[in-house]
Amino acid sequence: MRHFYFDMIFTTIALLIASWWGYSHGGMSGLISALSITAILAVMEISLSFDNAVVNASVLKHWNHFWKMIFLTVGILIAVFGMRLVFPIVIVAVTADMGMMDVINLALYNPNEYSAKLMAHHAEISAFGGMFLMLVFLNFLFDDQEVHWFDWLESRLAKFGQVDAMSVFVALIFLMISLTWVHPEQKSAVLIAGVWGILVYLGVQVISGMLEGDIEEAEEELEEGTLSNNTTNVGSAVMKGGIAGFLYLEVLDASFSFDGVIGAFAITNDVIIIMLGLAIGAMFVRSMTIYLVDKGTLDEFIYLEHGAHYAIGALAIIMLLSMKFHVPEIVTGLIGVTFIVWAVIASLKHRKLEEAETSGKASST
């Protein structure tokens, strides 16, 4: 429980703020409504982002204590205030050619119009986030993993990974198909947003690859003694590598947050309540990530990472489909939870089979 102490304190404070905000705008009925909606949004955010926590953990388990703390401090500020509050305001300001303060006033005092302006660009937001998440899923799927969950499928798809840029090719096919679902006047903006999603993913990968090369080169020099026991170059390279990983996780979180923010406006137009509810969820997701790393859960449940990536693939497709079709947030959340639970059950069965085989070999000898 120590991983979630701060989350509980934060949740209490957030609920108190929500209570005051609701009471000041609608008396006791407003207080009850604000509390219930905040709780619903928090649960929705956790259910939508649990697979995000698993993928984060798969990256974070290779980090040292310093970068874990950066993830929990600077990262949470970016996630809670940057992506859940500031970024939607920036989208409206840019697309509606308004000043930031004008948009903030619009969000606080005319939430219906603010919501309408944000939702008007739902297709572009979905294209960007959908393409980024699609590439996360496809690169995992086409990679020749040591462990296969659906061996009959994954072993065959891994062969496609030997073809250069296969994941980008498939992602672009999905993007071109999705263009047929939007209005003609939106096609150009959606295409640009989708291409930007691909470029951002590739850009993070390029930076990561370059910095990994710096780390390996510095470590080789240290082993050969050419650094004369001076580890500054290694430390600098590792620091840069941590920055690349941090950027990757923040963009990944941003892609997940798009779905949560857009879904939240289907429940309420009050941006304060939306921020509080999604912030509670984001805090718990961050702590779940650290919990999974500290407990070695990914090693214990070998298919959990697979389940998370399949859930990410499903979310990417849903985001693209949402350009034309309304997909209830509860469906999105249930699909993610289903893959996670399925992966946990499959991991437990696999562990029992291994234990039975081990005990069988021991008894035979």
C-alpha cells in the first residue's frame, strides 16, 4: 500500500476541491453531482490507462532510481496539468485563433462552447493519437519476442518485422482508410495530424537510437580504459538515454490522455471537474507503474505485456473508428481490462504448467 499513500492523500484533496466547486455552483445537489462525476472520471481514467501502466513499467524497469523519481514528479505534473488541462486549451486556442486567456475564460464560464470547439477537432486528435498508439502496437507485434502469447499468430507476424518500415506501412494503410470516414473538408487536417503522429513516434525512436549508440560507445571506451577512469561521458550518455525514454513515455501518456479527455466531455463540460477526476486517475496509473516495476509483476506474469499491447492496438483502432462512429467509453475501458485479465489468467496457467513439468522431471530423476 505504500505505493499508493500519496495517491490517497491527493484523492482526498481533489475530492474536497470538487465538493467546494460543486457546492459553490449548485449547493448540496451540485456538491453531490461534482463528487460522483469526479469519482466516475477517476475510475474511467484508470480503466482506460491500466494498459498504459503496464507498457510504462516495461520501459521503467530498466531505469535507475533517479529517473523513476523524475517520472513520478516532473512526469506527473506534465500528465496531470499539461495533458489533462493545458493541452486541450492549447488545441482550442490554436484551432480557433484565440488567446490562451480567452480560452481559459471560455472553459470556466462557457464550458458548452469550449467543449464544442474541442470536439470539433476530435478527428484530428484521434488521428494523431491513433497513429502513435498504432505504431507502439505494431512494432511490438512485428518484433520477434522471446515469449509468444498467441504463438500461431505472433510467430508468423514476426517474419513481417524483418521487412524495413513494415509497421509504418501498415499504419499508413489504416490512416488512409480512416480518411474515408471523415468529411471532405477535414481530410487534409486529419491526414496531417496522422502523419504528425507517425513522425513524433519515429522521432522519439531516432533520438533513442542515437543516444543508445552514445551509451554503448562510452561504455566500450570505459572498458578499454580510454576514459582513464573518468565516467563523465558514460554518465552523460546514460542521462541522455533517460531523457529519450522519458520523452517516449510522456508522448505515450499524451496519446492515452486524448481518449480520456474527449470521453470526459461526454460526461460533463465542467473543466475543473474533468481535470480533478482525470488527475486522480493519472496519479494512480503512475503509482501502478512503479508498483509493477518494484514487485517484478511483468516477470511473474509473462503475458501481461502482451495483453497491454493488444489493448493498445484495440484503443488505436477505436480512436480511428471514433472519427465516424461513437464508441462508448465503457466499451473502450472494458476491452482494455479484458485483455489485461485474459493475459493474467494465461500467465497463471503457463506458470502452473511449468511447475507441473518441473515437478514431473524432478520425480522422474
